[in-house]
Amino acid sequence: MQLKTENHKSNTIKENLTIFDVITRKINQLPQAERNLPEQGSAYVGFNAALCGLIANSLFQCVLNMAQALIAADLPMAVIPFLTTNTAYKSFVNFPSNTGDLNCETCTITENGLVGLAFGGLYPVFLSIPVTGGLAAWYESTLLLEKGNILSYWIQVSKPVFRKMLFLIVFQTVFAAYLGFKQYKLLTKALQLPEPGREIN
């Protein structure tokens, strides 16, 4: 039974790699301007996530009266959201699209939108709470709650930040969904092209 399972997994991997190679060859036939979206879409969403992280971090710094170690707070809030969102986009969008697992327009748009919402919009805001909060506690820039209902305290502190970040979070979600729509159209166009080196009869 275990041998059959391993053989099935091996066949599935080989099949995915074959499909991946075929789709990649077809995408490479597209003009360079059109290939930029599948190749760099993850970077676009990642840059937006980094921007969301920097803005959220700045807003929390204002709320917590932080004026020290701004570079130490800003650097991880730009780098970590970019890397995380870039990786998530490649894992949940690019790879499934290139292996044929994400092959319906609605699924692609929804998947992109969810990645944009979760990793590109909400994650940078939530990440800025421990980063800025930890530095605020270290430099004692504001009086932080040490006892009592800490969760309620941070919810209260975060409310004005989330209200101001709402537009950016929605924009990131819509932008990622739009990229999904464009990427699906490009993939459909690429799949209609003949295999390289083959002539159409």
C-alpha cells in the first residue's frame, strides 16, 4: 500500500513538472512586455505589502509616541512583508497556475485577492504591532499596559491604525485580484499558442 502511494506521488510530481514545462515554454513565446506580469507580479504585490508595512509602522509610531530607532523599526517592516508576500504569491498563485492546478478565472481572481488581503494587507499591519510595541517598551516612549487585559489595550491602540489602513488593505486586495485576472488572460492566450518548433497544419 505504501509503495502504491509513493508511486502515485511520484507520477503526480512528474505530471506536474511536465505540465509546468509545457506552460513555461508557451509563456516564453509571448512578447517580453506580456511576460513581465507572470514573472514580476509577485514583486508588484510584495512592494505594495512593504509600503503597507511602512505606513502601518509609521501610524503605530505616532500612536505610541515613538521617536527613537526609526530605521530599526522601518527596515523589518519593509523587508519581511515583501519577502513573505512575494513567496506566498509564487506558492499560491504562480506555481498552481503554471502546473494547471489553478485553471479557472474565478478561482485565480479569488486566490490572488485572498493573497493580497491576507499577506499584502493584513499581515504587515499585524506585524507592526509587536515590532513597534517592542521598541516602544524598550525605549519607554509611552506607558504600556503591563497587567490587566492586554488584548483589549492593543485592540484599542490598533483601532485608529486599522481605520486609516482600510483603504490600502482594500486597494491591495483589488490590485492583487486584478493581477490575477490579467495573468489568467495571458495564460489562456499562451496556451493557445503552438508548441515551439511545431508548425500548425
